[in-house]
Amino acid sequence: MTEDKGKPGRTPEGEKFFKPKKRTGWEKTLEPATRRSKLLNATDKNKSMHDRYVEAGRMIQELSNVTTDVETKTRAKEDANWFFEKAKETQKK
């Protein structure tokens, strides 16, 4: 078992920050279409559109789940839901 380096039950300082797997250029101040375009461009181009929508939705949902900024959380959640709706529309049958 790994020993906690801080107070019992607390996350160590070095592990508190969100570390995205890819840099997308997403910013809460951008227009929705621009934010979504940047996320989609960060996905694997060799995948189907359905899979790319799901991947983009998961990337931004990850940010939404860990942020403490209300505006970022709201916009990230909106974008994630938009991608998941698009994925449903293009779902493989």
C-alpha cells in the first residue's frame, strides 16, 4: 500500500491539479463552435465520427468533473453533452 505524504485522507499537493492527456486549446471565453472545433481537432482522425465525438466529450467531461470554477464547469458540461448528443445521432447501427 502506498503511504500518503500529507494529512491522512487528503490528496498530496503534487496530485491536486488536473493534467489533461492532450492540449486542445479549449478556453471558456471562446465561442461554443470554436471550443467544440478545437476539441474535435484534438481527437484521433483515424476513428469514426461517432468515436471522435465520444472521445471529445470524455476529454471535456474530465475537466468538468474536476474544476472548481462554476463558469468552466457549466461550459465544459454543455460541450460534453453536445458531443454525446452528436455521438447518439451518428451511432453505429
